[in-house]
Amino acid sequence: MTMQPIHATAVARHTPAGWRGALIQGPSGVGKSDLALRLIGQGWRLIADDWTHLWASSGALYAAAPTTITGKIEVRGLGIVAAPLWPMTRIVLAVACTHEAVERLPEAAAWTWDGVMIPQLRLDPRPASAGQVVATALAAL
């Protein structure tokens, strides 16, 4: 198992299958932490903000926070604050954040890390509904 840091934020929620998470990706300033903060407000837990340790094991992807940032999230305009934490989760959805137009009915997409493929959702994180879109996508898996 090789754990590698990736520039992404990870959040998780409890599902009927156990704790499952979303890896929120995109360029700096796109709104990854803001989206994660809104999901946390809906009962999700923070895995890692900004940098996430990611690894593949037995055909699945897993995420955890680097020890220096465990339980912390950047809130723009406020600073670094504590957030409800879950220490590790299986990642089942990749969220590709963009400020470009997103198709209304897109073709299925996937993201691959270390030979493991998971569904990918392309999303503008700015609308108020973005958190619910992520929750709906994760529930549909």
C-alpha cells in the first residue's frame, strides 16, 4: 500500500454500506473547502482539507488526513478552524469542481487512481444546491 498526498478535500457520511466519502478536486480557489463546509453543515464529516492522503487497497480507494491538518478546515475570511472529523473513509465518488458550465444530462464519467476507477461528478460548487447534488450522487451509488 502506497499512501500519496493529493491536492483535494475529502468528506464522508454514513450510508447503509458504512462510511463512504467524496474526494473534492479542482484548482485552488474553486471552492473545494466551501463545498466541504456546506456538506459538514448537512451532517457529513471532514476527512481532510486541501491535502488528502489517498491509497488503493483490495480494489477500493481510501482517504485520510495528513497528521498536521487532521480535523482542520480553511474557512475563507475566517481562517483555519476545527471541523467534525472522521479519521478515514472509503472514497466512492470523485467531484471535479469547475466554474465552467456543467451539462444538464452528462454522460457517465469516471476517475482512476492507482488502477481503481470510481464515478466522477463534474460540478460548479458555487450554487446553494451543490452540496445536495453531491449527496444525491453518493446516495445513487
